[in-house]
Amino acid sequence: MLSAFALVPVADASCPDALLPEPNCASGCTPVTNITTLTIGKDDIYCVKAGVTATIGTINMDGGDFLICGDAKIANFVSKKNAKKATFNVGTAGNLNFNGSGINVNGHTLISNRGHITSSADITLQDEGSAIVNGGGFIMSPTTQFTMNGQNSSFSNYRDASFGKIYAQDSHGNGRGEICLDGGSTTFTKDFNMIQNNVVSSSGTGPACFSFSGVGDFQNIASFANSTLINICQRATATTVPANAGTHWGQAQVKTNCTSCGGPLPVELTRFAAKNFGSGVSLDWETASEKNSLRFGVERSEDGQKFTNLTYVNAAGTSSSRHTYHADDKNPSKGTSYYRLAQEDNDGTKQYSQVIAIARGQTEDLDLGLNSTDANTVRFMSKDFGSFKNADVSIYTANGALVYHGKISPDQELYDIHVPNSMNPGMYIMRVTTENGAHLAPKFIRQ
């Protein structure tokens, strides 16, 4: 078996709410920069273009679409109750920051995220049909609360999400909010308060991790989760109400005094990168160790969700040595192509790698080589990095928790990132995202 971060068993099911397609901010939308109040109606399409930072005081939404391909900082957001269908669509290279007093997402409003969403404000899903679908990084400050307060409101997590407190309730009496966790996703919260049964469900694509470190309050519900694919990590500092949760967890698999749902997340897949060449795309990856690994299936997608197999590459079997692999996509999709590895063991078990993306017209290979680390600084080198205008850098713990997010302007060979003192010694994963969606995730060890 190949040990790699974010590997999940193969299956076809998914959460009820799907990510929206990658937004097109190049044409067909009204650009936004800095504005005090933005009102969006049912036929309106506004956008924050790539490379642009927009600061917005308040958004009032009654239908329409808001596309984010650059950076959007929003103090307050209100979608009208019983509004016409409205969408927030954050692209792979997009960043959305909620920094005001509160975010109220009312009926029939969908927030779809392929990039990064951060919030220092409380977020409330109100009324029927409100939904957030996360396929990137979704980080709320530890002091904030995420409230699911409406009939059939939902949060679907396909990647990484972190909350201060989750409060799932039903003010209407005839519906319930639901959290759907896709296979391989990680969801962390300090506290949670669940009023309805079976609030947490699985997509059925494989084990999903839900961990908490504070108080888990079941409000006398009979069942927290309706799937054996939900893995719970009750950390050493965590407590539950009642103290002996027992059957209140439902079908979830529970671990206590843990740091992650399945032990330390292995990261022996040390590189997976894409590069345009001629009319095709060149794919390269590297492993540090493998166990009973038969082959890699190279898969491609046009939307980052539905994948088809391109080719197979034989694996090394069992090895503790470094191995490099290569495959070519001679007929890539127009626009952005998404790729992942489906690693197959000798016993037929299949697992996925993380997804990477590349846009046609990107001529450089995003190649990052870690140089050194000290107590509070990560220093790294970049190669073929010069033509990228901006890049986001995220650092994750071995169990998938985001501990750092910042920006760099890649116009030099060496970079120093000053990391928080809260980063304990251990293994970390770095992810770099450019404005055209390329990704890289090398590992490093902080001493």
C-alpha cells in the first residue's frame, strides 16, 4: 500500500450538494474592487477577477451570482429570506474572507468553495435550502459559531474544514440541518451542540474524520451520525454531555485521547505536479516509501469531481526508497484540467491521492524544494516560479488541520515564512496555489 496524505477508498457516491463548476471571471461578469455596499439581484453576475483584491462592506443578495477568482474581503453578507436562487462561487485560486459582525445565509443560497474561505465572523444558515459546499479550505476562527438554523440547510465537506463551534438546530420543527462528510475529508471543531438526530452523515466514498477538542453536547439526541464511515476523534481535552456518550454517537466509529481519526496521517507521497508541454500535460510524482503497491491509475476530470482513467503506471511494490514516476496526458481538457492518482494494492484495494489542477497556457512547472527550517521559520526554494504573479501558501498538520495561510509574490529563489509558535514539532504538509490553480504539497519536519 502506498502511504500518502488524503487517500480515500474509491467509490461513486457523493454528498447531496455538489461543488459548482470552476468560475469564469474573465468575461460575462461585472468586476468588483472596493465598494461599501453591493446589491446583487436575480439576473446579476458580479466577480472579483484573478489578481484583484476587493474590500466590500456589505453584500445584499436577492438571487444572482458572485464569482471569486481573486481575493474578496467582506464585512457583512445577507441573502434575502425566501430569495431567488443565489450563488457564491469561490474558484480554486480564490480567497474569501468574512471579517465582520455576522454572515446570514438565507433561503436558497449556495456557497461553493474550491479555494480558501476564512471567517472571523459567525456564520448562520437560515431558512430552507441554504447550503455551503467546501472543496478547498474552510477555516472559521476558534471563537466563532457555525449555526445551521433552517429546514434542509446543509454543509458538505469534500476537503478540510475547521470551526470554533457547530450548532445544529431546527427552528421550524419539521426539518433538520445536515453535515455530509465525503471520504477523506477532515472536519475539526472545538465544540458542537447537536439537537437533531443523525446530523452527521457520510457520502459513502470512504472514511471521513470528525474531531473535536472541547465540549460535545448531544442535547439528549439518540444518534449523532448514521454511518460507520464517520470516524470520530475525541481529543484528550474533549468532554461530552452526557459524560458517557455511548450510543449517542450512533453508527460513528469513536476514538478517545487521540490526535487524529486514524493515527498520524502518512505523507510518503512527497510530490505530485503537472506541467504543460506542447499540446499536452506532463505529470510527475514521487514516493518516499510503498507497501504492496501494484500500480497507479492516472485520472483526469474537467470539473474536479467526475474522473476518468487515462493510463496505468506500474508501482515499486514494497520499498522504503525514493521512486519517481511519470505519465503524459496528450489530449487534456480545454481550460483547467484536474488530476489525481488512483493507487492500487496487490489485493485490489484502491485509494486516491489529492487533486491537482493546471490551466492550459501555464508553461512552467510549479516545483518547490524545501531547504531548511528553524524554530519559527520555514525556508524554501522555488524553481521555474518567475511568471506567476501571486501564490497562496497553506501549511497543514499531518492530520490535515490548517495552521498557516499566507501569500507570497514569487519573484525570488528563496522564501522565508514565519510560522506560528503554536506549530509543535512534527511533520507538516505545505500546499502552494497560484492564480491559475497549480498545486504542490511537499512535506517538512519542524524540529
